Amino acid sequence: MTANILITDDEHVIREGVKRTIKRAFPDITVHLAASAEEAVRILDQHPVDIVLTDILMPGIDGLEFMKMSRRRYPQAKWVVISAHSEFAYAQTAVRLGARDYLLKPIGKQRLVELIAQLAEEAKAESEQTAESEMMKRNLKYLREAVFQRLASGLDIGNMDIAPLFERYPDFHLVLAHLEEAVKPVHLEHFIIENVLSELVDRHGEGFVVNFDRQSLLGIVHFPSAAAQDALLTELKTHLGHYLKVPFHVTPSCKISDYRNIAAEVKKLRQASSVPGLDRPEGGDKAIEVALQYLKAHYNEELSLEKVASVVFLNPIYFSQLFKQKTGQGYKDYVISLRMEQAKELLRRQGLKLADIAERIGYGDVRHFTQVFRKKMNVTPTEYRQQFLAER
């Protein structure tokens, strides 16, 4: 039996355990592993996957959202949801989204083997019937995308007659979704935009979505009314604000009646997207609130900006900017202030040595703790304790 399976779970033990069970029963099956939705997207793009087993709770995007976004792009994949939760609502949502089964942890080996055997057989039968059709669709998409990229960039498309491509759209608008340059790869964010925008194009008009470059995607949409256009733009910003963890810009063009004007309109959109005023993820306030709660609970641990940014799924540069905007303090200053307040509280207690206090608030070196305390409070820890005792 041959098939390609992707296991997406942030728990290493679960990933490896499921893989071992499958490989023992079906040595010919290819198994790919991913610890997050971002890794899973890269694998789905690079390999033909027949079956996806995904955990519900993962960093960034949960398994149900991941499945919802992926159905359009990978319609052939069969999905199985893995969860430690037995709540009916989870299972109900999974089935509604098209999941073939809902497996509870710990996963029963016999049930897993039976399910994989069934789904692999189905995938084999379907692939024989649809492989050629799917290949033609993918090739058409890539051709359309390549042609449109050249057209939108103002490059020569030779003698190719692309008028038939726009016959269905007597007039149309362009919608540019642009991601701010980030320090980390934005492959997952790119994937999210493509799927959300494609779904909204189908819901509110007619058209298609193409990848323009690493940071941008373009929707080409014929809207039946101005209200439909407003609805798409509003919903697009709302959804992207919820899912994306980096700043982005959504810019619509005016109505276009001649596809030969596309390059000029794209140039205007790109200029507009480079000016200040980027849309910020709506989860910004919540992210900083979670970060502050985390800092208060873990102030005595190693607290690099990169570590805390990863806790709330933001890139460090954006997190640093957002943190200062929301708290009025730089991240480093805030952490020092938090630790010094805890130090003052501990210094008021008799019997605690400076070394113990330093360790409790995250400083392994008493000397360093004393220097930081003196710089912040204008007195040494010992002087602060003496002043407090004298005032009692």
C-alpha cells in the first residue's frame, strides 16, 4: 500500500509515535512530520499529500483553522483531527469542515491502522481517476499566474492572446494584499492570505487570486455591486487582522475596464501600500496583555525579547514596537522595573540574603543585581533595606 501522509502535531512524542505505528503496518507509506501549521504548509506545497493528521492545539493556527484554510488549495487531501479534548463541539466542527475522523489522545494503534488502510485505499482509487484532471487545473493556474505576473509588472507577454482570460470580467477591481517585510519567513502568512482572499472572491464576486511576489498577492475581482466590494474589503481586513501576526496592507484599485491598464494600476497600488498606515493585527492588544501576564508569572526566568515574542506568536521587531506603544516602556526597561519591584518586596522581609533575592528575581550574580538596583533606585539593595527598617 502506498500513500503520502502528513502528521502535524507540536508534541514530538505524538508525531514520532504515530509515525512508528503507521510505518510498522505500512512500510511503503511515506510519512512527513510537521510541528506547526507553518511547517505543514511548506510540506503540502512541496509534496503530494493524500492524508493529513492534525492536532487541534498548535502554535499560531489551530488544527481546525488550518484544515479550513487548506481545503481549497488541497482538495484531494483527507483530514483526520487529533485531540486531547472529547468535547462534542470540537468533533462537530471537525466533521462540518470535512474531517474523516476525530481521534482522541492517546490514539489507539488498531483504530489508527484501520483508518489509514481505509483512507489510503480511497486516496488510491480517487487519484487514478482525478490525477490528470488535477494536473491540468494546476498547470492552468500556474500559466495564468505567470502570465498575469508579467502583465502586472509591465513586462512583454509576446504574441499571447490573453483577452479570453478577461472575457468573463467586463470590468474588475484589483485588491492588493501586502505584508510588511518581516524578519522571519512569511510563508504561512502568504498561504493564509491566498486562501482567505480566494474564499471571499468567490463569495462576493467573480475572479481569481495570484501570487505577485514574496510579500504580495493580487485579487482580480468583478463585483456585482459596490456593496459587494465593501463587504469583501471589510471581511478581508477583519480575517487577516485575526489570523496574521505581522502588519499588512489591503489596497483596492479603481474599476478597470481594459486589462492593458493593469500594470499602471498595480504600480499605484504598490506605491500606496508602501506609505505609513499599515493595518495591524487585531490581536495586538490581546497579545501584549498575554505577554504582560507571562512576564509577571515568569519574571525570575530568562526573558529575552525573542522568547516572549514567540510566546504570543509575533515577530520580535513588531512585538518590540507594539510593546512600547501599549505600555509606554521599552521591553527591557519594563522587565527591569518589574524585577526591581519584586526585589523591593523581598528586601522588606527579614532573613533573606541578597544572593537569595537576586536568584528569586532572575539574577544569578549578586553584583549585577546590585548594580541594576542602584541604577534604578539610586540606592543599593542594602541601603534600601536599612531605610525601610528605619522608617518602621
